[in-house]
Amino acid sequence: MICFYTCTAKIYLRQCVKFAAMKLNPINLIAVVLCFTACVQKGPTEFLPTEGSPAEVFVVAADQTSGVFACNHPAHEDQQEIVKTYLEKNFNRFSPILLIAEKAEKQEFEPSLRFWFGRPESIGGIEKQSPLILVMEVDGKHAGKYSSSLVGRDAVKTINGRGFRLNVYRNVWAENQTVIRCKTKSLTEDFNTLAETLEKEFLENELQQGLPGNLMPNDYCDSISRIISGNYGFKFSFPPQFKLEFSNPEVVWLWHETPRFYRHVFINIFSDSVLIDNTEKAKANRNYFTGKYVKNTEGTRVSISESKLFPLIWENNVKMGKNTVNILRGWYTEEGTFRRGPFVRYFFHDIANKRIIAFDGFMHAPDMPKLPFYRTFDLMAGSLTLQ
């Protein structure tokens, strides 16, 4: 109805302009032309902010099965349920550091991505604002308007694998969003390769797009960022839940604590006279700063775990946003207690100022999924810029 009245108004105004050109004086003619322009001019597209948690993927597929799927599955089972079953059972890509502490002896890890599921009709709701979306088209079945909205849109990347094709899109329904359209005949064919490719694309694109809209900085964050930028010569994005707790010439410390969990961003600034280029140096560096500044309520130290159940992972020359960094990942422990949690420490070499900025994130969240919190550290570090 809106389209009908809009078109009618445009036709009517065109006739008015023709009439005005013949009958009206110049002032009235200008007024009609401006009215016409305001009516027909198309304003810029405005995107909604994304809503979701880091490393979580919204998955949508067709409601009904056909062809190969219909032959191999009961008639009452639709494609959405089949896709959900396959992803939950076969997506065996795990985070190499997020050991489930309560099951440490069994060496069980959290997945590198978490999936949640919806149906094509959810296009009318908030689901389409998810930061990461997977549109599954299996056996030629489309996922309603999620699929049709991508027709004719230019993909930023296309990947042709064995038995599948991926098209990667940016900012389809929201700002800072990645949508992957997956076409495959069957999920059983070379699924490991498909899973590995999906993991790589989602994690890389998420790092590029940064924090989801609901975690973007607010006015408080902006004010703290200006202080950090002015005093230390670097800045980064962080969620508004984090508050500045402490700072001095070699430390900037933000944290977010609740009765159920805590997570800290502990930044250390020091001379680059000794480069941090291996695990032992990185370990000694972190223990030095946490030993100097971080104490628990019992007054004991917080240091890197020496347990063989929680090995350290060292990564050299990793691309993080505009920087190349070295990264140490592992677990820390609060001495004299059973409290422990994962940490990640990114070493930024600020060559111009002959210093190293160690951006450290650590958390304690017992009996909770840690992936969204831990992944937030990556997105924050990926946004860091040197000035």
C-alpha cells in the first residue's frame, strides 16, 4: 500500500511540475520542484547494529526436505532439524585453550564456534541482526527470504570446496555482520573440510568486523579511551561492562566482575630492550607483572599454571587487525585456592616508541561456557591501534 501511494504521489507531482512550468511564477515553481525532490529522493541505507555474542553463529535452513534427504530421513523430520543434528554431532572444531576445567582430566574442550538455530520465518525478527549468520542450502532447498535476499548481491569472497560452495557477504541485515551462504548436496560428503573452512572464515571475518553492536563502546568507554590515548599513545575498543580500575606509567587495568564470574584486561607497557620472542620469556614476563600487581582476596599471587593439564600455546607473528603480534595462551591459577581460568597475552611491538605493549585478558567463570568471554579478548586486542 505504501509503495502504491508513493508511486501515485510521484506521478501526481510530475504533472504538477509540468503545470507549474506553464502556469506558475518562478517562486512557486521552485517550491513545487523542491517538494518533488524531497518526495522522490532516496536516502542512504541505515543498518541496525548487530545483536549477539562473539563466536556464536545463527544457522538457518529450509523447513522441508526433498531429494536425497527425503529418502534418508523420516518424513516428519525437516531440513532444519537435520542441519542442526549434523552440526551438533559433527562440528568437532575445538578451541585449543578452552579446556573445560571441571572435566580437565578427560581433556574435553569447548567448541571454537557455538551454533544456535532458527527457521526462515525468523527473518522478521531480531535473528537477522546476528553478527555471524550461516544460511544452509542443502540438496537445492533455499532458506526462504534469507536465501532470496542474497540473490544478486556481490559476495566479498567465494570458496569452492569438494562438494560445497561458500559465498561470504558483509553487512547484509546489520552493521559489522558476516553472512555465509553454504550450498551443498549432502552434509555427509567431506564434512570435516567444510567445518574447517566455516571455522576459518567466521573467525577471521569476526576479527575484522570487531565487537558486535550490543557490546560496542558507549560514552563512558569513549571518555576512558581518550584518557588512555592521551596518556599512553594507543587505543582500543572495549565493551561498556569494563571499568577502569587502576593505571600508572606501566599498567592500564580494566575489569568486569559479577558474583558469578570476573574478567580482566591487564595491559603492561615496558621497554623493548628485551624482545618477548619465545614461550619462556613470555611466561616470565607475565608472572613478573601479575606478581607485582595482581593479588587475590587471600593475598596470594596469581601466576601461570604449572599443571601439565593446562599447557601453554605460543604463536609467532599473528595478524591482529593492523598489527602483527606474538601471543601466549594458557591458564593461570590463584595460589592457595582452586580458582583458575584461561588467559591470553598479546605482545605488540611499538617500534616507533621503542616499547612493548602486553595486552593481557584473563577470566574466571566456573561452570559457565567461556568461549564468548574469551573471544571478546581477541576482538578487543584486534582493535588496538598505535599512535
